[in-house]
Amino acid sequence: MLSQYDRQVRQQQRPIRYFAQDESRFGLHTLLGRLITACGVKPIGQWQWLFKAFWLYGAVEPATGESFFLEFSHVDTQCYQQFLNEFSQAYPDSLNIPVKSPIFCRTSLTGLT
């Protein structure tokens, strides 16, 4: 199966392009301001954690600076697959290799030294 793919790629002679790929969240997070109380008394206040955000998936080719970005409402495998599908449709004449950042960056670093 791999040899068949290899023959197909060699026949097409498509250029290989490397892309750095990542996703990032952008948004607005409301913060609670100061409350005035007597010394030693904890302030009691109401607040609403309103968080409006969107996710930007992107790929940049370092050699040329060419880029491709898509906006999504959240991060999951379906959004990532849609990004890859549209990314491959945007560059159909080349063999595109997106290099993804390590997943450990998105996990809690609590307890690591």
C-alpha cells in the first residue's frame, strides 16, 4: 500500500511544503474590581464570569511566510479535522506537512519541577 502511494506521489511530482500549525484562544474575560469594606471584613459582591471567546486555527509556512487561518467556536477533533480538510483544499498542488506543537503545553503543569 505504501509503495502504491509512493509511486503515485512520484508520478505527480508535487512540491513538499512544511507548515507550523497551532491553535489559540482569544476572548474577553470580565474581572471584578475592588470593593470597599471595613478592615478585616471580606467583601461580598456579585459578579458574572462572562467569557466570550473564539479559537483561531492557523498554519504558517516559515520558508515563504504564507499562512492559512480559520476561526472556530471551540477546540475538538471535529474542528481540527475540518481545519485539515480546508487546509488541504487551499493548497491542493503540494504535499503539505503541518508540524503541530506538542500537546503537553495544553495540560496542567502542577507538580512538575
